[in-house]
Amino acid sequence: MIRCRRLLFPLLFLLAGCASSPAPAPATSLLLVSLDGVHPGFLGQGGTPHLDRLAADGVRAAWMRPSYPSLTFPNHYTIVTGLRPDRHGIVHNTMWDDRSGWFTLKNREAVGDATWWEGEPLWVSAEKAGLPTATLSWPGSEAAVHGVRPRRWHPYDESRPIAERIDTVAGWLAEPAAARPRLATLYFEHPDAAAHAHGPRSPQLHAALREVDAAIGALLERLERSGARAHTDIVVVSDHGMAEVPEGQVVAIEDMVDPANATMVTSGQVVGFRPEPGREDAAARQLLGRHAHHECWRREALPARWHYGAHPRVPPIVCQMDVGWDALPRAWLARRPAGTRGSHGYDPATAEMRAIFIASGPSFRNGVELPAFDNVDVYPLLARLLGLDHPPRDGDPATLLPALREAGPVR
């Protein structure tokens, strides 16, 4: 009997120790938020208190450099693939492909066609690893890339109210651990739209900033109430900044080259041309070189720092407008409203094109400001937060390690 008691007491002690061990922490979710067109200089001016607090309490970058071209679809897809546009194939918001035809932002069939989207976006890698994902209007998420879509996804709909967007994402992240997404995305186009129409210094832009900042505040409050904030890492980025385009600072496409010599492929700030057969020399004479408000190159001779020109979707001749200048067909100019506007698509090295990076959550340090970095460096961080192994991409995995509480070795 004494021997049995001697054996029983250690067993009871062991069982008691197991019962008192803390339950494992729930898996951390990652929320990736895009504020389209937001420049770092837009923050800290009194109209974005929730974003400013998020940055002050977490990690912020001095600024983030977009990839070339500094346009919406190319840079959103770069952030979630870690590849520059010349490698992932979304080389512009408007593209021509000899097999697939035209791609434009408003062409819903093209946007949902996986043949346009090369590389492997983060949600595809996560789903392949068995991690549930949910996206709200992130470029590329409407297509079944490699045959895989996010488990839950929504097509882009600019009429969707902001409150509905917040309800959807807050609801996802408050679900039980077994159901909630490990990766979720959220997108706000409002600052970009206001700055395009009225300029980056306009009251309309500041109103749009206050609106999305209030939405971020409402989201954080919802996550706090549900308890989801404790297990949610939040990364807020923008795709590019915005430059002011004063009235009259626009060049007619027809003044750049005779339409008989070259066909316009893209317009705006990164202007692409395809010379007509037999008119290559005439097009080159008119286009190549430095002009009053733009400069043109053959695609194979573009500046090396842009990492651009190898993909076959890049037009044979590319012209880059100077900051503050647009280029449009004369027919479009006739319909263009008067007044100051805003544009992006300029050289990513210019101050006006700088983007934001803010991160906060259980994985991140507090009160850290990072030096400027390229947006291709964001992907390795996101993959690390999700525990995903990935092949080498264009970003440097070491760049954002100082943002993390427990950085560990470079992977």
C-alpha cells in the first residue's frame, strides 16, 4: 500500500502541473491594409489621429519607395508577390499582350483572368499551406492564380460603403481560431480618387483622409471589443504617393509622335508606344531622347535602377513624363475638367511618389522608425509573419527584421 502511494503522488503532481499549464496562444492573423495614393506627408497633420497613433505605438518607415512604374495595380501586386512589375507581369494599369489582348482596370474579364497575373501572391502560398485567407478588393485576388483563389474574396466595388468594409473585415478576424483567416486584406481607394480629381493639397483630399482614418479607428475599436486585436498583426501600406498637376501641364499624345508612325499603348505618366510596321525609324526619330517635359527610351535601354523593360508586355518605346505633367490623347483632353489635379506614375525616386508603411500588433516592436526601403522588401516580412517558406524574390528579407519583437535568423 505504501509503495502504491509513492507511485500515485508523483502521478497526481504531474497531472496537476499539466492542468495548470497555460493554454497555447491563438494563432496570429495578419491584416494587410492599403490606403491608395497616401503619401507620408499626408499623415501627422492633425487629420489622421488613428493612423498616427498606430504608427507611434508600433513601427513606421520614414517612407517606402514604390516599384516602377509607380501605378496602382503594379505596386499592389508587387507587395503581395515580392516581385517587381517586370517579373510579375502587371507592368502597367493598361497593357497589351499579343495572346490575351487588352488589360484595363475596368475590364472585369481581364482583371479576373489568371493568365495576366504571374508570380505567386501571398494568399495562394497561404492557401497551399492550409492557411485560410480572405481578401477585400486587393488587385489580383479576383483571379484564380495557379488555380487558387482566397477562401473568401470580394470583387472590387467602389460603391461598397466604408462601414460595410469594416464590418466584413472585423467580422472575419473575430471568428473562432479554426475559421478565421490567417491573412486578410482591406483596400481604400478614397484618398487616391480625391487627389486625382482635385489635387493632393485639396480640401477633398483631406476629407478623404479623415474618412479613412475614422474607418481605421472604428476597425481598431471593433477588434479591441472582440478580443481580436490581441492576435492580429496589422500592416498598413500605400502603393504610391501623389504629385500636383497644375492646370495646363499636359502634353497631347499626338504632339509627341505622329499617329501614323506609332500607336499609343499607355498614356498618363508612363507613356508607351508601339511603332507601326515600316515606320520604326520615323517613330524613333520623333520619340527617343529628352524633350521639354518628358524623356523616351527603347524598352531595353530604360534606366537600370527601374528594373523595367524585359517583360514582353512593356511597349517597345517608353516615355516618362516629368513630375507634374500628364500626357493624353487630344480627344481626352477636350473632356478633361479644368483645374489642378493630382497624378502618380512618376520616377519612384522622386519625393512625391513616396508611400507609407505602418505596422502594429503582437509581432511588432513599439515606437520604432525604420529608414526608407523598397516595397519589394515587404513580402518577405509578410511571409515570415505567416510562417511561410518562399523562394527568393526581389526583396531583401533582412530589411524589416528590426521591426519584429523576435526577428530570428534571416530566411
